Amino acid sequence: MAMVKLNEIAQSRSGDKGNTINIGVFAPNQAIYHVLLTKLTTNTVKVHFSGLVKGKVTRYEMPNILAVNFVLTEALDGGGSSSLRLDNLGKCFGSNMLRMEIEVDDELLIDL
């Protein structure tokens, strides 16, 4: 088993609307998608964004495109126009998500 950052095995896309962030994480194949389903829970994502996301984290599975979508509420300190954060937009959260480290079987990393 190896500890890898998500950016080594997946891609992401994110955005915001008001005080809510949407993050999609995309797997390159079915085996990695299964790993994402196992390792990327609402709790692990909430912990990863500890201190930034004050609301609920909801997960949606999209097996037809090998993706997991997360909706994070109360995540931008009020939203783009009212937040005092230096970076108050959700588009950066996709990159931040890819910094999360998870454990993956070594054999799944061979073909990536």
C-alpha cells in the first residue's frame, strides 16, 4: 500500500455559487474509481477542509463518468462578495482537494 496525493491518481473540477462549493473528482479507470468511493467519504472531505467548511458535505456518485461530486455548504465565509478571505472562490478548492493523501494498493498505481 502506498500513500499518494489525489493529484497522482485523479483530476478535479470545482466552482461555487454563493456560499456553496461543488467539487468533482474524476478517476482514470474503474479500479481507481472504486478507491475514491472507499476513501473519499463526506467525513474525510470535511476533515480535509477543516476550518474552512462549516456546513454539511454531501457526496454524489456518478459511476457513468467515474466521478464523485461533493457539495460543501457554508464553505466560503459568506460567499465571494462578502467574504474577507484572501481567496474567496470555490474554483481553488479542486486543487486543494487533490492535495488530500489516501492509501492505494501498489498494483493500481502501475498503469497510471
